Amino acid sequence: MTQVGLPSVVIDYLEASNRHDVEGYARTFSNDGRIEEDSLGRELVGTKEIIDYFKTYFIGTNTHTDIIEYTVIDEVVDMRVWFKGDFVGKKIIGLYKFFLNNGRIEKLKCDLE
């Protein structure tokens, strides 16, 4: 078990998210990637569902994500973030858990604190 710096795919994910770059965001996921979104109570599977989610909940609310803290253990990144945007409250803490495989996101577990 090794703890390292933030993997480049997670950096790419955050940068694409903050630029509202749909293609860049989608590229960070594996072909069969999925998002387990606890605050929605459902799982999004495959590129189309992931892109629809991103357009609705990030681009549609002009959301910007800032890292609060993170830990990396092997291929898993746990992260707390600030979501800031045009939604009720304007700012909320989110929780990410990235499961990586071959330099891409295989699964992203999301929730709100």
C-alpha cells in the first residue's frame, strides 16, 4: 500500500469539470465507467449517462470544484471538495471516491457531506 500524489487522471477530471469541457470530462472515464451518485440515489453507467449527468449537474448549474483535502492509496482517491455554483446555497461540500484502473476512472462514488 503506497500513498502518492494526486493521479493525473483525477487532475484531468477536475480541470475538465471546471472548464465545463464535456469531451475532456468523458475521456477521464473508462469505456464502461460509472458514477455512483448517492445524492441522486442512482448509478450512471456508460458515456451517455455520464455526459448527461455532467451537463445537468455541473454545466447547468455553473459548478466549479475546489479540492479541500484528499488521500491516495493505491488506485483509490478519497477527496473532499467545495462545489460552488448557481444552486441552492451556492456552496456545498462534496465527497468523491475515485476508483482508478489503467489510468482512467472506472468508478466514481459521489455524495454530499
